[in-house]
Amino acid sequence: MQRTFSIIKPDAVSRNLIGQITQRFEENGLSVIASKMIRLSTEQAEKFYAEHKGRDFYEPLVGYMTSAPIVVQVLEGEDAIAKNRQIMGVTDPAKAEAGTIRADFALSVRENSVHGSDSPESAAREIAFFFDEKELCPRN
Ligand code: CMP
């Protein structure tokens, strides 16, 4: 079993897509073991996306991620990181495979509806960024 970190981003929360997106995870074998809705501060968004600092999309990304609430989740399942990335589709919705979340719901490369960890190291860092260990509720 593996864990990954997911964000349902402002564009999706604003369009009432929390349920439909979570359903895609659950029907593909991923279980939600932690979930909360939050509004990111600028400081939190800057820190979370620090690896992109200096890229041309960094400042608009921080503005977008703080523009409305988000839902942060921890997903658990077999090969959760790769499975979630497959369910999401690639970053740019115009290039995402049909049937993926980004192909079906995303508005643009920035407003791309979901985030998912890209490695076990990122997953551990991102989960710890938003959740205390005691907030995780594994199924067993
Ligand atoms: P994600 O991969 O979850 O984390 C980085 C985010 O930056 C990405 O989703 C997009 O929301 C955004 N992003 C990445 N590349 C670009 C780009 N070329 N233009 C605008 N936004 C981008």
C-alpha cells in the first residue's frame, strides 16, 4: 500500500466538482484517509510551490491557489502515486488523455483542477505539510 497527496484546486472547488473528482479516486481503488477544506494563505502557497520560484508561472500560480478554497486529501492504495497521476492526466489539459480528470474538467494549464504528488519523497513532504500523523485514518 502506498499514500499520495492530492489537492482539489480552486477552479474545481468553485464549480462544485469535489464529489465527482473524489468519485474518480474511489472507483479506481484509492481510499481517502484524510480530507479537509482550507483557504491557503499567500505564505503557505509560496512555501508549498517553492521549487517553482523564479519560473514565469510561479506568481500567477500563487495568486490562483489562494483565490478560493481548496480540498487537500491523502489517498491510499496499491501504487497510489502512479495510479493518481494516471487518473489525473498530464498537467496541460489539452494534452491529457480522454477520460482523465484534467481532460474532463480542467480549464487551462494553470487552472488544472487537481494536484498529485510525483514521487514518494514529494508525497511524504506534501502530506506532512498539511496533515499531522494523527489526522490520517487508514482503513486496515
Ligand atoms: P501541479 O503540477 O499540480 O503543480 C505545479 C502547478 O503549476 C501545475 O500543477 C499548474 O497548476 C501550474 N503550472 C505548471 N506549468 C505551468 C505553465 N506552463 N503555465 C501555467 N501554470 C503552470
